[in-house]
Amino acid sequence: MFYYQTVRINMAKKKRLFAWSPLRKLMADAGAEIVSRDAVEILLDYLEKRAKLLTESAIVFAKHSKRKKVSAGDMGLAIENF
């Protein structure tokens, strides 16, 4: 419940990096016939945080290989090790 309350407070302040409508469509494709705006907002918040953490991890792999460019391999390793 705490996570939901935190997201609810910050919803109006945050500009989203992911589009709302495609995510709602994904949820519908997964079988959710009716989805509340709050449910989509919570999922968006979670996905944005997860994407940031995965990217930070992929950057570590790229730097370890003495590269600045994050490759698909770096992202794959980040996902495997998450």
C-alpha cells in the first residue's frame, strides 16, 4: 500500500517518459478488460524505475569493456543479472 500511496502523490508532478495509451493497450492485450488510470500510472512508474536501473547496470558493463556506447550485449547482461 505504501508504494501505491507514494506513486499517487507524485503522479500529478511527473512528466512521463513512456506513453500512457500503448501501455494501456498492452494491459488490455494481456486480458485486462477495464484498467484504471491509477493502475496504469503505477505500472508506468515501475517500468520507468526498472528501465533506469537496467540502464545504469548496462553502463557498468560497457565501462568494464572500456566503451562509452551501451551495446545490446550490455543490456542483455544487465537484464540477466537483475
